[in-house]
Amino acid sequence: MKKLTTSVLAVVLSSSFAVVSAQTVKDTAKTTQIEEVVITGALGIKKTADATTSAQQIVGTKELNQAAAPSAIQSLTGKVSGLKITNTNSSVNPDYNIVLRGAKSVTGNNQALIVIDNSISTAAILGAIPPEAIESVNIIKGLQGSALYGSQGVNGVIIVTTKKGTKSEKITFNLTSAVEISQVFKLPKVQTRYGKGVQDESYSDEDYGGTNYVPWENTSWGPAYNGSLGGQMVPTGLPQADGNYIYGKYAPVKDHFSKFFQNGVNFQNGLSINVGGPDSYAFLSMNRLDNEFVVANDKLKQNNFLFKGGKKFNKLRIDGQFNYISRTVNQTNGGLYDDILQMPTTNDIRVYRNSGIPGYLTAYATNPYWTMQHERLNSTMEYLNGIVSLQYDFNKNINLSYTGNLSLSKTEQENHNDGFKDVVTYADANVPLPNGVASYFYNRNYTDRRYYGDLMLNFNYDLTDDLNLKVNLGNNIQDRAYNARSVGGSGLIIPGWYSVNNISSLALPTDTGTKEDGGTMENYNRRVKTYAFFGNLDLAYKDYLFLNATYRYEQSSLFTTNIGGNFNNKAYPYYSAGLSFIPTKAFDFGGDVLTYMKIAPSYSRVGNANLNPYQINPTGNVAAGYPFNVPSYILNTSVTNPNLKPEYFNSIELNAMFGFFNDRITLEGSVYQSKTKDLIIASAPSNSSGLSSYVDNIGNSKTKGFDIDLGLTPIKTQNFTWNLHAYFSKSETILESLRSGASQVSLLTYSSPSIGVAAVVGQNLYSFVGSTYQKDPNGNIIVGANGVPIINSALSVLGNVNPDYTMGLTTSFKYKGLSLSAVMDYRKGGQFVSFTKGLLAFTGGLEQTANQDRENGYVVPNSVQLINGQYVANTTAAYSADYSGAVTYWTGNNFRRTGENLIVDATFFKVREIALSYDLPKSLLASTFVNGVTFSLYARNPIAIYAKSNRNFADPETSNYTGNLSGIADTSQYPTTRVFGFKLNATF
């Protein structure tokens, strides 16, 4: 990746010369000055860029819509320094983790707060709002800028402002329509030297045509393709319904994994209507999304309606909005990808499309076509949101405002499996019978009601000719009630009837469930209230010195205790202060070269309410099963200290911004450090305590990092503009200590392989901990006398999920009506766990399994033996110097059970977007009712380059877990996809 860094530097240097040339000769167009930008910050308070004291970055509507992403979250990816977006669900209905400047809490929520039109919302709702309905997104990275949100703002804030009507009294319509094709790529690379089969002496040459070849195997331990069977037609898979075999050529099928997937089709259509006047406006947006996924029959349909209107009546201003979203999803179980990954290169999976389970290519995996048809998850989501904003101006200096937001959402899920009973018999006794599949039906309902209200008294006074004072005093109330209801069980009595009345074995409400029987039963009621008073102070001296201070006194029901009838709920103060100084205005220096300079230090102290509702109150658990014939309460062995307090973040930050050549070159940097005390962590007490875990304030950590953003406008003339934006970002959080004296806190553990995720003292969050091989001083693997690597008894830190640094580049060209833009980024370092690699090792598909002749066993590369006190090069094949030794090494308990073998470098380079658009000349539309027409061709994620050790096992940005356990790439995560599309935009 050194070439990439060099290229970016070359672009920057060459662009600088282009800027100078443009300044003196060609520049004929006005450039917007930094200080002219108005930013919507916390609680909707607007400030100029001069007065902003924390690191913030704005992404406008043009950048959000240039590649027609169906989700604003996807539109932000790769465009913001310090922003990391992880896809935790790669299905037709994706989910995302959004983290700014790295994780700070060990077990708490590290995701950025989402605020839409001055009301707190969720990432799921942001993902459902079409980008074309958004005016701008302000990403507040610095804690000082988000401190007014208290405990909810500790991880930064993403403030979304949707569009509203224009002041023009003429009604304008905007129509958008996009169609795009999605396809999988970056599928795992596999060996193509050996084909389907197994090392089993019970099968002879005469049985199926060759030693080791078995038609119904799911592994690739068969004969070599260049052997006697190569190119011949052989039986493959289990016998079909008529008792005959499907025959295929014994040769590798190119890109055999991809044969299962189809090209997905996505349609986006939207219509918006604008109308307004001097004191009123109205805006209506209607959008429809139809997504047919790369897995056949998986579909998503979404409708979005957004209405905004406002009017001023003398001293009273009223603004309101209404947003309705409905989403319907029909999808299968992503676990079918695990079955696909087991398929040898000998097979073309498409020939088993209608074979069901009995006639599939193997008895040891389920036919994914059968799964796709008979295991379904149907869900509907409805979201209704209403916001009313009132502002009354007492005079030109004082006004009172109120923003009230009520949102209601309901999600209903129904998932079922039709099941399969083993009633198949084969004439050949050697043919294995496929396993049965249990049928089930589950229904779940989730409701969520949120109320958010801000009452603010606002003062704006010019104390002197040079000194301005702005004060905002207010009260915030939040009330969230959410619940879940589940019913279901296993055993459909009548096939095809999906109802709880058709269940032979009803699940208890306390069942945790498994992947095989449909999942977890969820039944709960939760309610969280927050009550806070806050104040914001802005002082401006002339136009070059600005002071901002915030204070929030917050009381949350999360800290409410009821012990012995005694209620207690302590409130906590959170505060911040920041300064912004513009030397170029204060001292009038810099000339035509340095035209703008800002220095902005800040300090913040904010707490994180890292708790679940009712967690600090003594509760009982509902027990089920033997000896409890009926549900009963038992002692809860997971206890939380009732005197728990928030995790406190003490953060200092220094921001600097420079503008050169009339802001044609901008450079912005931010360096920050945050010390976190009283981390809330669950520890494992001694066995004598009788507790399984004890949650308390027991840890301290430190976060530090920096962001650098470079903006360039090398050329800006009347007809041609070239813009560049590059960034470099680095962040790390070190766990400094645990008061319990422990060296680490385990967060996730697997026994096979021996690997997990932990917070380790002295290490960056979050670390991978697992088993390793013994190595000599030169790093060579030490093997025993049998050639098998020796595994260390103690677990070791194998890496962590955090990248060393991230670089990004956005560029755009515009010549008259023609525009070309591209977004790309490079993430260096970090690791992830690939279960795909372990699975391919078992099946014999992993490239490494075929880099030696299997017939002679497998000698571990670069391994040594300790002989007479000296390390000597190893020549002994593991287990035995024959085919069975090679099979045992890769399928047994050594390679794929050892944690370090499943750690993969997460480095990548991606081109996120490429878009080409053309605006029809106004002269062609002069005699029509159409004001403007734009045609666009675009691609999203067209290029991805992974680290050498990542043989396309998984996209490094995917994760099988939400929350803090990112970096686990399970075999249920679908491959990377890319999109190519066409968009039409017309205004009339």
C-alpha cells in the first residue's frame, strides 16, 4: 500500500502548483470562505465556523447523493475522518455500527448518537431515510461539541438536517429514479489442485472411479485433478429421486461459490414538492425502495413519507414535521452460506436447484436452495415520527423555544422452518442418509415509544460594540418505553400452516433458543426516563475570539435504586468549555498566502450511563426445566453494585484550521486525549461468593488520537472545477488498569477454536486472545517428534480490531454540465477472526492445504525441531508421511483449533464510489416546463483490495456481532457486494 500513500502525496503536491496557477491566471469563480459556513450543532444551536470550538465535519446533500446510495449511513462511509462504520448484518436488510474516534467503553455503548432534526433518533431510522431527503449531516467528533447531550453524547453525535421548502412562492417538483444491479465479488479463494472426496480406505477404485473419490462428500480431500480421473464424467452428489446420479466432469468449476448467487436489482423512486414564501414553507418527500437481493427470493420494500411545514405569525413561529416509514423484509437464513462454503470445486451447485435435501451434493450439509425456500424470516417495521417546534420572540434579544418529538415504532417478525424428516432410503448401503431438520414457527413483536422534549430560553445581547453574549437555558425530558413479546416452538403439525396453534412443542418464554430452532424467545418490558437542565454560553469578542461553555445536570432512571423500599436517584453534572481564536483576523497577517487561521482548544467532562434498565436493582431470574416443572424465580447470580456511578470521560482537544490562497487550500487538524475513570465492567468473583459476575466501576483507560483533513481546489474557473479532500486519522484506547487486579476482562470466548475477545490491561481495545504455537527465537514454529506443532498452554494476545490508521480521498471534477466524482479510503492494520478460514481448512478447500503433495503428508513450513538442545529444520510430516497425515493435520485439532491461525489482517483499500453525471443544458429545456434534468452513471464499492493474508475470507468491515464485539467474521456473513446503477433526476 506504499504506492497509494505516494500517489496521494503526489496529487497534493501537484495540486498545490495548480492552485497557484489558477490563482494568478484562470480563477474566475468565487470560493466560499470558511467563516461564511453556518453549522447546526448540539440542540439545534447554529454557529459560524469561526465560533465552533470542537472538531466537526459537514457532509452536504450533493456528497450524500452522488452515488445514489439507498441509505445515508452508506453515503457517509469513507467520507469522514475518524468515522468507522461496520456492517453487522450483510443481508438484504443490513445493520451497522457507527463509531467515532474509536471505542472508549469496555462493555458500554460506543456508538455515535444519532440526532435527526434536533431530536434523538436511532441508526436504524437514519438507515431508512433516503439521502435525497437530507439537506446536510454534521458529524461532531469532539466531545466538547456534543457535551450538551450529556451521557448520550460521549461517543460523538451525527446531526442530520432534512430538507425543507424553499422561500420561493412557486411550487417546484423534483423527481428521482434509479435502477441498479448488485453482484457478489471477493469470494474466498480456494485450491484447485484436488477435487471432491475423502481419505477413506473403505471406498475402492471400482466403487466410484478412483481412490478417495466419493460422490456425496462435502470435502476436497479427493484425487488430484491432473490424475487418472481428471476430465472424466463421474457421478456426483447423492442419488436423485429416481435413484440415478447426476454426472459431472471431474474438473474444477471456475468461481464455483458464485454460482449460487444471482444479480440483485434495486429500484429507487422519489418525488419531492417544495413551496414557500417570505414567512412560510412546505416540503413533501415520497420515496419508494425495492431491493431484490443477490440471494433469490430475499426482498426488501420500503416506503418513506416526510412532510415539513412552517409559518411565522408575528412573534410566533411554528414548525412541524411528520415522517412515516414502512419496511417489509422477506429473507432466508444467512447460515446457508456456511453450507455453500463447504462445496468442493468439483460441483456446480446449480444442478441441485431442484434436488431438495435427499438429492443434494452431500449428506453433510443442507442444500442452500432448500433452505432458501423453506427457512424464512418475514418482518414488517412501521415508524411514525412527529415533531413540533415553537418559538416565540419576546423582543429582538430574547425568545423561548420548544421542540417536542414523539416517535412510535413497531416491528413484527415471523420466522419458520418447514422441516425435513429422514424418510429416504438408498439401494447402496454406503450412501449416507441426510440428517433431518426440525420444523418450527416463532412470532415476535417489538414496540418502541420515545418522547423527546427541549424547552429553551434564548438570549442574544450585544454587551458592547465588540462583545456579544448568547445564552441558552433549558430543560430536556426523555421517556422511552419498549417491549418484546414472543410465542412459538418446534414441530409443525400441519405442514405450511404457520401459527402458534400449529405447534406441537410450545417454547417457554425463558427459552434462549438456538440457531436450529429459530432463535431466542424475547419477552420483556423496559422503560427509561431522563430529566436534565442545561445551559450553553457563547461569548464573542469582535470577530476573532469566541468562548463556549456548556453545563448539563442530568438525572437518569438507569441509576434509580429501590432497595428495601428506599428510593434513590442521583443526578450527575457534565460540563465543557472551548475557545476559538482567529489570529488572521486579530492581527491581520498572512497576506494572500495564509488567509485564514483558527486555533481552538477545549476541555470536557462527561459521563457515560453504561447500564441496562433496572440493572442495579436486586432481581430474580425466571428458571425453567428440571427441577422446575413450572417457571420459578431463582437468585440472580449476576449482581451490580447499587452505588454504581457513570463512567467519566475527561477530554482535552486542540483543533487548528488553516486556509491558504483565499481558502483554496484548507488544512484542519485535531489532536485529542481522553482519560476514562470508573469504567463499568463485569468481573468474575471467587467461586465462594456464589456469584457468576459482579458489575462495578473497576477500570481506567486512556484514548488518544488525531485527525487531519486537507481540502484543495486546484482549479476553479467559470466552466471547470476540481476539488479534492483527503484525510488521515488515527485513534487508540488503552486499558490502563483494573482495580480487581485482573490482567484482562473476557468479553467473548470460543473453545473451538481457542480464541476470543477481551479487554487486556496495557493493550488497545478490543484484543483478540487465543492459543498460539511455540516458536524459536527466530519465530519458527516448533514441532514435536511427530511433526505436529506444539501449542502453548497459556493464551496470548493475537491482535486487536482497531486499525493503525485510516486514510481517505474524495475528488470531483466538473466541466460545464459534466461531473465526475470518486471516493476511496485505505485502512491499515487491525485484525479480524475468520471462521471461513477454519472451515476451508477442514474441507480441504484452503489454498494452504494443497501447497504440498498430499500423498507425502504435510511438513509444516518453516518449522523446527529441538534436537540435542539445538533447533534444526524440520523434515518430518505431521502425524504421518502419507495422505492420511495431511488430512489429519488440517481437519483435526491442531491447525483449525489454534487461535492464531484464524487471525487475518484487516488492512484494505476500497473505492467506495465512482459517479459520472451530466446536466442537460438549460437551452434545451427553455421551451419546456422542465427546469433541469441530470443523468448519472455510478458504481458503489466497485474495487476492493484486501491484505495478502485475507484470501477474500471476509470483508474486514463486516462483523457477526453488534456492539463492541466487532472483528468476528462468521460463516453466516455474505460476501462483499458491489453495485452499478443509473439515475435520473428532473426538476420542474
